[in-house]
Amino acid sequence: MRGRRALLAGLVALGALALAVAALRGPSGAAPAPAAALAERAVAAEVWIARSEPVRDTVRTVGTLAANEAIEVVPELSRRLVSIDVTEGSEVEAGQRLFKLDDADLRAQLAELEARRQLAARTEERQRELLRYEKKALSQQAYDEAVAQLAEVEAQIAALRVTLDKTEIRAPFEARVGLRRVSEGAWVTPETVLTTLQDTSRIKIDFTLPERYAGAVTVGQPFTFQVAGRGRDFEGRVIAVEPGIDAATRSVRVRGISDNPDGALVPGAFASVEVPLAEAGEGILVPAQALVPSATGHAVWVLEDGRAALREVEIGRRTRDAVEVVRGLAVGDAVLTTNLLRLRAGAPVEPIRPEGGPG
């Protein structure tokens, strides 16, 4: 009886030991994880070191690009087009001939007038000699009529030469030729557009600003703009400001200009314009993507002793990709700018690619 009880007690103790081992190994029978594996993993995030730098008031608007000079080439006369001396898309110099109109009848009239001028000149010369040596043989009136006849013929020749010049259509300025609208032999009139000319060595940028900025923009003021598909900023300067405000839109029209040596800017393109108005002193700027909404407005994640901390901030002016923080940050604070959705208060952070403030 005693032996049987001792055997039963041994079996119970062995079973308890087996249960304890199973509990330590886990439900899957795996060995217990090491302590380092149970520690919380750090979140990798980029860091922006806050620093004080100049802050400018800027206004952003949209505009349209225009050629420095642009015209539609039309003839001044109604005549047949006999020669096309320009290639579409080519560059032409100021004064270069583009088109030639038929002038055969005008040249015939000019030859007739030249003959009449020679006759009138000889007549005036003979009568002048007569008047000088034999005043009784010729009246002053007859000589005056000869002089007037010569002057009239010369005036007709001058007028005809002006008309002849109009048969040659020349470029008024250095420009690029557009698409040709007519063919050789066509009858053209002053309403016929032959082609277009555009000077794109410099590009004008027309944009509008709200009326409250009318007094803040001056001639010569620099600005920057972007054009879709170019991937870079362009610089320009203001060359004119409309003296009045548009009553319908309550805005003022501004025109700027920018050099275009490589032809990257095309007339008619849409532009995003940023005009710096005045420097407002020093401030702390952070990337716009670092801001997160909070119950009181805005907040940023900062790195404190290797861990994330959410800090309420008050923001001020905005630039294209940065925001001024007027309260809540100090120079030297490490602001987290990426992986914000994975952060929580007290989470360990692995800082990567620390950078300075914008500049």
C-alpha cells in the first residue's frame, strides 16, 4: 500500500515538472526568446535640425508666359505672292526679307515716271538758263510751272518707291519664324496672315496680385517662377506694374521678364510665380511635411533623448516648402520629418540623414 502511494506521488511530481517546462517553452514548443528580441524596435526617421535664418514674406500666384515681341506677319498690299524667302521655325535677323509680292506693274510705272522726270528736269534747266540771260524771252510764271512740274514728278516717284518697298516683307526684329499659312502664287490681302514672328530670347511673365500687395511690388523687384515639365526654378524681375487696380477682380496686373537663352521657356505656358515682398527678420523654418494636426492646431515630432515626443507649435509665414514656427521650437531642436505615422510618444527613434535648416 505504501509503495503504491509513493509511486503515485512520484508520477504527480513528474507531471507537474513537465507542465512547467511546457509553459516555459510556449505553446509551440519553441525555446524562450532572448531579452533583446523582446525590446521595442526603433523607428528610422530623418531629422531636421532647427536653426534661425532670414524669413521673407512671399506671395504665390499664377501667370502666363509671353514672347518678348510677337506679331502676325501680314502684307500691306493686295497682290500675288511670288517668293517665300524664309523657312518655318528658322531664326531671322532684323531687316531680313521674308516674302516678296508681285511688283511688275509698279516697276513699269516707275520707268514711266523716271522718263517724265528726265524730261521735266531738262525743261526746267532750259527755262532757268533763258530766265537768267534773256528775262524778256521767258516769264517768271513759265519757269515756276516747269519747276512745279519737276517737283510733282519727283513726288510721284517717291510715293511709288514707298509702294515698291511694301512688296518686300521684312522682319522688324530678330525672331523665330512660326508656321507658314500661305503658298507661293497665292493672292494675299492685308487680312491674310502669312506667318508669325516671336522673339523668345527673353520671356515676359504676366501675373496678378491681390490689391493689398499693390504697393509692395516695385519695378526691378526679383521673383521666381516654375513651369510644368521643366523641373527647376527660373528667375525674373518686374518691369512694369499696372497703375490701377482692376475693379472686377480687385487685383493689380504685373509684368516681369526673364532671360531665355536656351529656349526652355515657351510663350503661352502656365507659370507658378512666387514674389518675395519684404524680409521680416529671423525665424525658425521647418519642412512643411513635418507638421501634423493636433487638437489645438499643429504639432511636430521632435527627438528627445533618443525617443519621439510630440510638441505643440504655433506657425507663422509659409514658403513654398517650409513653414515658420513662432512658438514651440528652439534653435537646435531635432525635428522628425519622415515615418511620422509610425511614431508615438516615447517610441525609440533611429535618426538618419540629419540635415540643417532650409537654405
